Amino acid sequence: MRSVASSRILLALFAGVLMLAGLSPVYAAPAPLLIPAPASLKIGRGEFLLDAGVVIQVRAADTQMRSAGEYLSDLIWHTYALRLPVRTGRGSGAAIELRRSARTGKPESYRVDANSRRVRITAHSHEGLLHGTRTLWQLIARGTGQGTLAIPAVRIDDAPRFIWRGIMLDSARHYQSPQFIRNYIDWMALHKLNVLHWHLTDDQAWRLQIQKYPKLTDVGAWRVPAGRAAAADIDPATGMSRRYGGFYTQQQVREIVAHAKARGVRIVPEIEMPGHATAALVAYPQLAASAKPATAVPADWGVYAHVYSVEEPTFEFLEDVLDEVMEMFPGEWIHVGGDEVEKTQWAQSPQAQARMRELGITEPAGLQGYFTQRIGRYLQAHGRRLVGWDEILTPGLARNAIVMSWRGIDGALAATAQGYDSVLSPFPTLYFDNRQGTAADEPPGRVRLISLEDVYRFDPLPDALNAQQAKHLLGIQGAVWTEHIRTEPRVGWMSFPRAAAVAELGWSQPERRDWHDFLRRLPAQFARYDALHIPHADSAFAVRVDAREQFDAQQVQLTLSTQTGAGAIRYTLDGSEPDAQSSLYREPLSLALPIDLRAASYWDAQRLSHTRHHALSRAQMQHRSSAELKLCSDNIALAMEDDAPLTGDRAVFHLDIQNPCWIYQQANLDGVERIVAAVGDVPFNFQIGEAVHKISLAKPETPHGELLVHVDGCDGPQIARIALPLTASQPAVTELASATIAAMPGRHDLCFRFAQHGIDPMRTLDWVRLEQAPAAAEERQ
């Protein structure tokens, strides 16, 4: 990790290079802080002052132009508390003019022309006008006069690289309110993202009202969450466990679609088939391939075996559903899923076997191709294009189908080689359920780190794509899967600013993209997020603390850093909140315990991160949370939220559900005589197929199992076996009785794992602490 000082020098050099290499050799004004970076930017002299006397001029007969003008007025009002009136016709005063012209080029292209006398946004399309207003809004900065706002003199000619610049939002696993969906569309649009892929159905819920089949939402939109806490939450009205869920009425959907259209965003609904269909099959079991279909909407994550039958009533049902879907979503693209389809039930179904013989299909896998192709023909007959995950790419797929590549980029390579259009949304880089920072306060999700830089450096046009294939790549999309993203603020945190990186990948030309310059522009974007109350992660700038003991046990060396190395770290040691004038971190700190450190990162006077508080004592130095311990393996490593309490904050545990095992690396055991640990349990709500049989747990010796502690490796000597209590009366975190260990000086790896009778619920470590004998503790003091 570079030092903060060297990083700031590098960033300053990059900013200087940008100014010197800018398109105006006469006037080296600072480069505007725009995200995504425009195709062409020329900086001129002077600035256009923005005050209450400025109006936004639009054409009287152009309702879309007026809508764009009002949108710009609202953005300026909500950001700067300055209301600019929208007027028709031409006036004599200072104005921001919106104009149409076919000469601006490609769809979505626009031009912004600003000098000290006027500002003009020119575009041919409604979308182009909207993009121009967003760029103009980002250009607004503090003017040279005290307290003034100004737009720098610039000429921007801009157009997107790809037509599909999207985010997939999973509303099936966790329901978000209609207002949140509208807000999310607004936040996307500010980044010039133009496709919301809306995941509305899956095993765990059916969220879309279908009038002909009301049980899809009456039954399929609700489930009892996993875990003992939810099971014990009895609804007085029914006498049964309280159900969780919700759905979107057709009226709500029409309003959301209209809102998206006004913002220049297309919504692509996803109706999963033929797999990931459990919620629908619980509602209408006669459509299931299995003779014994599921009877309750499940709360497990993973891949279920439940699939639709391939009989005529199934297709009649799906065509009826798609008729209503197409009426609600007038756009060209309809996503039908098609991923992770288990074929077992087709192989076991006499009806499916008969259909295979009728169609001349020799393997059950061929039924998926038949299924998808039949649905594709129906959509094509109605003027629509089928979109599906890359498993749909089988012989006979309709030529107008779009293949969305999620298993890396291989799906896009195969699809484009065969002449199909494709969209890149590859796991893991563009899957935003992966966490973006290593701090213990990151929200739940997959433990794998996909940082902002990882997303930004993804190449949407790899060398493996030749020029002809590249013509079939429509664009790029981030995916917000919500199995572990339970709340709306967490959706925002996991989406932004990584969505800003996706926006620049999808919009900006390769020569205009530069990671260090993106970092230079990001603080201004954070300020916009704050002004508009957009929830976002500060992971790229969060202060990390590495504490190491010195030779004197009461002295600790603290090394502070951030993920990107950008900005300055400010800190305090007296319990006060750090600000832009607090001590500047320059080099590792050697301090005596106890320590009350508070630190945040800054870009000049602007705070970039939340304050991180580290209260360090001798006891805390030998305390590790599950997030600070090393997982023994990385099979399915998750940061999982406890299922209790039902309201309020819940513990988050780091564990590999296929191998619940943790390592405290190089623990200092000098004088340590006791180990104290706290444990929780989580429901094992995972459909992982045969892999479930590979989960290895030690054999317990007590009714409720034990926490085992080994030294120098998980196969090393066992130094403690701590009995676990019955946790039915305490569904949250439980601190165990301390275990005494034999004297073992020096540093050793400690391995923690569980002995238990079954995997559900799965016991998990929350934290561990090493405690010294009183005499040893006094001696070290």
C-alpha cells in the first residue's frame, strides 16, 4: 500500500497532466469533475454565473424538453437550494437553453456549450437532453466570487460507448418499496445508466401482480423467513408464524415504468423459467414437473430442483403471464431467466419423458432448449426480444435473442461468435453481493472482496472478442443479488459507487478512462450523493488500522491506510471527532495503551469516509471478531446476518458454510491461561446439492455440542473443548464459559471449529478473546 503522502502527490500529478493535456492550451482551468467521463471536453475561459436571475429556456410545444428542463431545475434545487424557473420562448436575460438538433449524432448523444454569456444543451433525443442536463448539473461548482455558483466555460460533445448500461436489482429475495425503486431509478439515471433489469420472480417469491392468476401474489409473494426466531414470531391474526414479503400491483408498476421513461431508463422485467420457479409452483402446483411439488414458499438460498412441466397448460399459463407482463412493460426486452435449471424432475416425470419422445429429444437437458425456444417464438410474435442468462444458448435459439453472460465472459464469447447479441454481467466482478471492503462494519454479503478498483478495471471488450463479435456486445451490467442484502440502505451501499464504475465502463471511450483520474473525480460524486441523500459505501476511503505490539507490551504501533491510498487521513486520540484540521497521518504511530483512536479520510476539507473508532486496550489487542479471523477455507464464504433479534441490529458472522472453521493467526500466548468466546447460530438455509454431504463436523460429546480449539493447525493438539449451551432460549449471540489452557508461550495459530449433531442450525463463532493470568497481566503492566 502506498503512503498517503505519495498517493496525494501521484493524484496531483495526474490532475496536472490532465490539465496540461487538456484541449485548451490557452487556459489551464481545472478539469471538470464529471462521471462518467465525456467523449470530448474542451475547456474555455471564464464562467457562467448561476443565480436566481437565470432561467431554463425550453420550447413551448416540446413536452419532453420541458420535462428535461424541470428535471434540471429540480436537481439544482435539491443540491444547491437554488430554484431556476423553466420558461418557454426566448428572453433577454441569462439563460440555460435546451435545444434539439439532429446534428448531434448518435442516439443519446448531446452537446453542452457554456461561456460567460450563455449555456446551451443540444440533443436530438429526449435521452440526449436528459444526459446533457446531468452533465451540466455536474459542472456546477463554486464560482470565483464569494458564495457564487458558476458553470465553467466548456464545450462537451458526448455519446455512449454501449447502448446497454445497466444494473440488475433483485426484488424477489427481498422486497423493496415502490418509492425505493423510483429512487433507485433516479440514482441510476444520474450516472447515465439506462437499463434497470428488474428481477421479480424466483424460488423465494413472486413479486408481480398477474390479474388472471391472483395466487401468484396471494401465495407466492410471502414466506416465513429462515431461522428459529422467525418461526417463533406468531401472527395473532392467523396463529401461525408471521410471513414476510410484498408485491407490486399493476398500477404501481405502470407508475414506476412511466417514471423510468421520464428519466431515460428502460426497465427489463425478469420472469424466471423454467427453473427458479418454486414460488409460482407453490401457488399453482398443477404446473409442476414433479408429482410431489413444494407446498410452501421456501426461505432457502441456492438452487432448487423444482421446474415447470413441459405440458400445454404450462405454456398457456406462461403466455397468459407474459401477455400481462408485456402490457405493463412496453419495452422491447423481456428477460426469462433460464439459469441453473435442474433436470432431475424432468428425468423422473413420465409426462416429460413422453414429450421428449414426441420431440425426438434424447436427454432431459434438451427440454430446456425446447422450452426457451417456444417462449422466444411467442415473444417474437409480439414484437419483443427474449433475454436470458447464458444457459439459454442452445441450437435453435431465436436469432433475435440476447444472451446475458454471467458465468464469466464465456457466454458472451460463445454468443457473439454465433452472431447473437450479448450483455456482460459476469460473476464475480460485476456481482455486487460481493463485499467491497474488509472492515468489520461492511454489510452482510459474500466475503469475497470485489473492490471499486476491481470493477473499474474490468475490460468490457476483451481481446478474445474480434471486431465482428464486438458489434454484438450491447453493453455491461452490474448485478445486485439480495439474498444477504435485507434492507434498502444496504442495497444503496452495495450498489454505489461501484455503479459509477459500471457507468464509466459502459459510457466512456477507453482512452477517456483512467483509474487515478476517476479517483480524482470521485470526491465530487460523493458530495452529490450526500446532497441527494443517496446511500453509498465509503469502503474505498475507509480508514483501516493495523495494530502491532512493540517489544514493550504496552507499546503498540498503528499503521493507518485506505483501500485506494487516496485522500488524507486525519485522526484524534482524545475521543473527539476528527475534522479537516485534526492531526494528519504521515507515518506509523508508536503509542502506549490504552488508545482511543478515531480516524477518517479527507479530500481537502471534504470528508470522504465515516469515522472509524478503535478503542485499544491490552484486552482488545487479544480480541478478534469472526471478520478479523481467517477462514480455514473459501468454499462458500459469507458474511451472514443472525436471524435474531427480529428488530434492531443483528450480529454478522463470517463463515464458510461448507466448513465452519476459523484461525486466529499468530496469537500471542505469553501468559495466556484462558480462552473466552462468543457464539451464535444461523439457519442452514442453503440448497447446495450434493455438497451438503461434504460438510465435516466433529463428533460431539455433550447434548448440544462443543467449540473445539486446536493449536498450530486444525490437525494440531486440542487445547480446549468448550461445551455449548442450548440456545433455544437465547437465539442471538451467547458468551461461553471461559476455558483454561496450559501455559504455552510464544506465538501460535489457533484453530476454532465446532462439534455438533447436525448442520441446522449451524453454530458460528462471533468473537474470541485471550485472557492472561492476573499475575502475568500485572507483570506486563
